[in-house]
Amino acid sequence: MSVSNFRKRLYYDDSYLTRFEANVVEQYRKGDRFAVILDRTAFYPTSGGQMHDLGFLNERPVVEVLEDGGEVLHLVELPFDDERLSGKIDWQRRFSFMQQHTAFHILAQAFLRALRLDTLSSHLGESASTIDIAADDITWEQIEQVEKLVHQVVFENRPVETFWVEKGKLQSLSLRKMPPDIQKPIRLVSIKDFDLDPCGGTHVRNTGEVGIVKILSWEKVRGNIRCTFQAGWRGLKDYQQRVVTTQAIAQAISVTDDEMVKQVIALKASLKQREKQLQKKNEKLLQLEAQQFIENLRRRPEKTWTAAAEQKTPAEIKFLAKTVGREAPAGVIIYSNEEPMFLVVVWNGDNEKDLRLLIPKLQKLMDVKGGGSPNFVELHGLNRNNSQQAIGEIKIFLEQS
Ligand SMILES: [Zn+2]
């Protein structure tokens, strides 16, 4: 038997114990902190899918609790001068983990009984808990079946007890899951007439203390189903937030909760239809604007038609340039007046030109990006300082024979 087995883990016998006295056995530097080993402790170290406790040793915060080679390491910022320490567990955090952990046992057995599905693993995190189920798929109806059984067990307020069993006696017990290593005595957790499972974690005394247990979502992870759940105080908080959110959405769209989904779907469909109508109107407007551009540009003597477009998206500028380009005698430059500037060049002349050659030419002078085809090029990255120089260079390129 290793030395560590003489150190007492007080949470095994009483998970409600929040204050204790202990002697320092050893302390040493570990990274930028100090690890303290005590002869007895109520601090739960991160293990078995459950997060560690927080709390104080002689009013000094314990920032992490680890298990290392069978020892419980309490990590603190500074070492202690005293031999004797008093410990205090952060009860709110501990009780929340006790609720999540007991909920996990009930869920695992409920999945087995209601759906004949085995539980693979669990993770009880600081904000969310997950349970991995051996299944390809699951439905909300099946989830509700499981939750109904879970709450039956919660409302029946069944006792939750722990006890140790010697190797060899396990075979006669009907455990939900056999432990892989049964060489030494093992701790079992029983939920009266419902579940029996090996576990070293902290649990509540009666299932009623678990409170609400709700699966919030699920996803496929490595071919199995991972359910995210909340229990106890966390479950209540989550429910409260959801009610507030639902109410706010219902008020924003002026409907009752029951009509909300129907109304949101209807709103989405009507928005899509209006967007289509708007797009059609916009296209007509752009056509008219393009005609106006053409008439104005025809009156001017310049060989290259150049115009600035106010408050236009890149797609609208491209549409304008293409429409104007079809009527132009040679080259067309249309650009947005707002920064970041967007500029389009179109070629409609008789002789062949490759407008793409413009891009490396301009890139030698300024930081621009662009692309397109021989007759159509778009440029990004121009600003007020370099746009006139760029337009000048483009005109030279377009007007040389
Ligand atoms: Zn457990």
C-alpha cells in the first residue's frame, strides 16, 4: 500500500464537509505556484470528469487541486510557514458539481432504461456538463423520455449512498459499468433501487437535491452522441435566461410565446419577398442611372468616359460600368467616391486590349489589388490620395493605340 493511501480524503465520507483542519506533509514549487500535500483534505482534485474544488487554506486562496501519483496537490501562490492549516471549501461551486455529478448518474441509468443506450463518458465543466452516449442519432422525443424518467427519480427523492467493496465481491453486484481495474477496494455510488456505479466523485444525499435536469443540445462526436445538460441551480439559471430571451423576442415581434415560431418563419418569408422586390426596383433605378451617365458622357469631349458613382455598392458599380461600357466608344472608368474606393475599368474599343496588364502596372506605383478579364477589370484599395494618379495612368493605358 502506498503512503498516499494513509492520507484521508474527507469528501469520500462527507461531501457536505466544508471546513477541516490538517497538517502539512510536504510542500514544493510546481511551475510558478506551490504544491501543498496535507495529511487529510476535503478538497476534491480534478478527476473522473469532475472539476476541482476552490477554496482557502488559512485564508489563502487555493487556485487549483490536482491528483498526482495518488496524492492530492493543493496549488497556492505562496508556501506556508505553519504546520497546521485550516481549510475551507467554496461551497457554492462544490454543491453545483455535486448536483451535476448526481444528475450525470441518473441520466446515465435513464438512458440505459428508457432507450437501452450505454453511457461512454462525461465531463462536468465550470459552465456546462456533457454526457457521451453510444448512439448514432437521437431525437427530442427520445430525450424527453429520458428526462421524464430522470425527474421521476428526482421527485421520488431517493437516497444516494456510497460504500467500499473488496475485490471479488463486484461480480455479485449488478453495476451499470464494470471498472477496468478491480485489484483494490473500490468505491461505489448507489441511487436506491435505480443505479449502482463505481465513482470517486462528490454527490448529493438525496436525488431531490439535484433539482431540474435538462438536456439543452446534442451533437455527433466521433460517431457517438454528446449531450450538453444543466442541473440544479445552473439549470434554474439557464431556464430563467431562456424565459427572459423568449419574452423579449415575443415582445419585439408582438406575439405570444405560442405563436412565436410561426410568426418568425412568416417574417423571414416576407422579408425574403421584400428583398426580391427591392432588388428588382433597384435594378430599374440603376438602368435609369446608367442611361443618365451615358447621355452626360456623350456630351463630353473626352475619349475615355470617366465618372464617379455616389453611394453605390461594388456590385452596383460593376452593373453601371457594364451597362455604360456597352455604349462607350472606347474605355470606361467608373469608381465609388467613398473610401475604401472601388474602381472598374471596361474596354469597348475596336482594337484588342488586355486590361489585366493594368494591374501590375499600377501595383508598381501604389498598393492596389485587382482582377478581371481582358475587357473588364476591378480595382480595390485605392484612396483619395492615389485615386487621381491611378485614373491618369488608366487613361494613358486606354488611349494608347
Ligand atoms: Zn459519481
